[in-house]
Amino acid sequence: MKLTEQHRAYWRSNLLLTFSLLSVWFLVSFVAGYYADALNRFSFMSFPLGFYIFAQGSQITFVILIGIYVLAMNYLDRKYQIGEKR
């Protein structure tokens, strides 16, 4: 199968979206963990902020990222007219 310019544009958009969401995931999970001691100086709902980010914030962020990915991919599928035929 030969890729058209439309398929290439779709793939570039897909890669950009994936890279962006993975960057947010990295920031929330690894970078926040690296600075956990500094974040623990602040509190959120009477919990140290570093603990709260790992216990609740990272899971909430991951679920939101999944939702953003689903919505964005549905948009890209419609925009480039690529997807399942119904």
C-alpha cells in the first residue's frame, strides 16, 4: 500500500499528539517525583503536595490524558477521513 500525503499528515498529527501526551505523563510522574521533597513543603487538603500528586494527581492525570487521546484521535479520524467504514 502506498501512503498518500493525507496518510502522512495523519501520521504526523498522530505522532505529535502522542509525543505531547507522553511529555505531560513524564512531567507528572517522573519530574514531580524528582522534586517530591520540595513539593512536600506545600500541602493540599492537609496532605503533603508531593504525596498527593503521587497518590491521586497522577492517576487523575492519566485518566484525563486517555480521554484527551480518544477525543483527539476521533477528531483526526474525521478530519483526515481515515478510520473504520460503517
